[in-house]
Amino acid sequence: MLLVVIDAATPRVVCPAIHTGRLPTFQRLVAAGTMHEASTTIFPSITPAATTALITGAYPAQNGIAGASWYDEATKEVAYYGDDFWVIARKGFRAFLEDFLLRLNGDRLRVPTLFEYVEQQGRLAGCLNYLEFRGPHRHEVNVPWLLALLPGVPLQETICGPTVLCLGDFVATRTLRGRKLGDKGGLLHRFGMDDASTGVLLQEMAEDGAWPDLTVAYFADNDYRSHEVGPHDALPVIEHVDAALAKMFDAAGGMERFLSNTMIVITSDHGHTEILADADRAVIYLDRTLADFRQAELGGPWKPEDEILVCPNMRAAEIYLREVQTVLLDRVVTALGHEPRVDQVLWRAPDTPEGESRYMLFAKGERLQFWRGTDGSQSGRDAFGITWSWRGDLAAIDADVQDDRIVWSNYPNAFERIAGVLDREHGSAIWITAVPGCEFEVEGGRAHVGGASHGALHALDSFCPVIVAGPRTPARLPVALRSVDITPMCLEWLGLASPYAVGAPRTERTRRER
């Protein structure tokens, strides 16, 4: 089985390009298999939280990876995987590399990966440049010499991954020919973590016929380019992925031969929303919106006088309260509510009964409280069988009830996705989202004005395409599909045991019950 993840492949751009033949390899795969055009990612819809959910089948509250940056109350530190160079530089490159290579796949990741599920059941797995790679085998990391020249950066480290692990210039498993895979790294190719390198890896493995039972290949460039110019103008990047897959199929003896004995799944981790070109309208400066509160510095320790910590996640943000006080919580919510470009304010109600979670949403000037179960005057089921009750007007989240079913409009599968991050064991936080066209910015960061971004609950950020082809292709994919269904789907097609069935709820309660 081959799982291909194209970062930020947005279905409203990619799917029309497939139908019109602009992506001919994808078009042939859809003709040979099937395609779902609206699989729903998690919240926050941002890498690495979205890629972790995809490769574990679990939401952030379960898997431990809660965004691109978040405050970990258990360790009293900020986990930061953002794209801002200066925050990384202040933190130090040694700490940054340790976070990516060791902690993202170590103590911060609390559930098994797809690689571990496969290898624990006696099969072989391979990872090509995917960010979350944890597996049972030890691999030596060699830090590229340009990074090794920086003070404090280690020359070598050991990490655990699947049988085949290729992470750019950092880790390279040898092929049967005895030469290293992906010999196209260096600074210009993001040290081998770019699409050109991943394409070479796939082609060489196809030439060798050296496929493990599961291979996961990651193409990251589309996200970088979409941030700059928007998903429509970034389509040439997807065309290069299409061409790379065509070369892989040719090296394997043709697409028909490949699909006769191998399943292929192609998807993305999230979508992209265009950001307005006028910075005055597009950028929400959180340091100004929350100017009445003493804010801790991102990447630095708490000072005695600090009240809140803002962790940016592009079109979403986590605002961590140092002390959970009702007065402080209400003040922060009120301040955020006065900013018309804030779409939703989300938090877990602090005064709920033990063992039960209730969630609060403030949007459109209205408060909505919701929780799992039927102990409320208003209730309904979502598409995955979870019954929710609520107090307030569902119009606050653009939802309605039809024949006892919750129907979502602009915020797909909103309740489960919100609970999926607010159920964190040490979650004393408020999450906020921005209206389409806008993005949050904090000191030291920079919004993608005139480009595109993601992270929010909105459908524009949240939908992913899913293409499936091969010998076990179903007649059609489930009508309701989520990124967290990809792992159990792959395990099912491999004939292996899975922690969940496709379409089963992914909630903190169901995890405990299991």
C-alpha cells in the first residue's frame, strides 16, 4: 500500500483540475478507482496537528499534538512548530531539531502511528519525508554540515522509525542497489525534505521493486507556495507531483501493473483560505486585541506578572490562561468578542461535573454550550453516531437539525472537531478562529497577506480530497469521511487490526471506554 499526502491540497482547486485533465495521472487514478472531494480534517486545521491526526487516527486531545504551537501544562513549556524563523532562532536550532526529530515523535506523541500498527503486526513499513514517523527501529541521524556549523547543533542523534526511513539529508535508508535514496538535498531543497526529493525516492523504490507493505510519502511544497500566492496559483506545484507519480508508475512497469497488486491512497492534511491583500483588513493583531492583558513572550518562560500566553496557529490561535479564573476568562472572551474578524471563541466550561466535558462557543454575538449525550432539551446526532446536546442557538455555528441529524453548513463536523482539541488532559485554554480572508498575527510573526492560510474551523480550511485505487478499491467511499479515518482505512485494506473502525467516533470518552 502507498499513502501519498500532499500538504494543503485544496479540493476546490485540485478536484476541478483532475476532472478537466490538468492533472492527468490523478485523473487516470480516479478513473481506475474513486474519489471523495470533501473529507474533513481536524481542528486546528494546521500542520503538524493535521498530519499527526491523519497518521494516528486520533484527535489532538488523544494524540498529544495540538497545533503548530500550544502550551503544554504538564511540562510547563510551549511546543512550537511554526514557520517563523526568528522565534526558532531565539529558541535555538538545537532545541528546534530536537523538537522535530525527537519530541514530535517521542514524549509529545501519545498514541501509536500507522507505522507502529503495521510493524507491530509483523509487516514492514516505510516513511518518505513524513513529519510523524515513529516506529520500532533505531536509525542514526546525520545533521547536514550547514546546520552542524551552527552553535549547539548536535552532529549525530538516534531516532526510532519504521523499517525504511528517509528524512531528507537527516536519515537515508539504503536501497537494494546499495546507494542512498534521495541524493538531492542541500539548502536549496530544504535539506532533502522537498517534493523533488520525495519524487526521486518514490521512483527509485519503484525501480528496485523495494516496496514495504506500507509506504507513506509526503509532498510539502504546495503548502509553502499556497501561502505565498494562494491555492489556485500554486496548482503548478500539484502538477509536478502528478508528473512525479507518473514517473513512479513508469518505473514500476505502468499504472495498471502497479494497481493490480498495490493500493494507493492520495489525500491532504488540510485546505487553504485566501487572505485579503489589504493588511489593514486581513491581519488581526492579537497583541493589540489583548492589549489589556499581560502577555507572556512566545518561546520564553513565564514572568510573575504574566496573565496569558498567545500561541499562534495562523487562522487559529490558542490563548492559554495562566490561572483559570472565571473573571479573567470572561474578560478575555469579551475582548475577543469585540473584534469583528474573530469568527469563533471556544473553551471548555470550567464548572462541569467530574468526568464530563461541556464546551462553550461564542460567535455572532451568541453563546452556545454543547456536550455529548441526550441530557438536554435540544439534541441531535452527527454523521458519525455521536449524540450531542446543546443550550443556545445552533445558528451560532451555522448548523441546523433535520430529522434528528445535525446538518453542518460552513463548519463541517464542528462539535467533534472542537471537542477533539478542548478535551486535552491539561487544557486550560481558549481557542479562537478568524473569519475567511483574515489571519492572526503576533509579535515576531507575519501573516500571509495576499496569499493564503489555514488553521480555522471553516470549510475552506477543512476539506481534503481522497483518491483511492487498487485491487481492493471500494465501490464508493463513505459519504461522511474524515482525516482520522485514513489510518483505519489503510489498516483494513492491509488486513490488519485497527484501534477504530472507519467512521467510528474519535472522542476522549470513547478512547477511555475502549
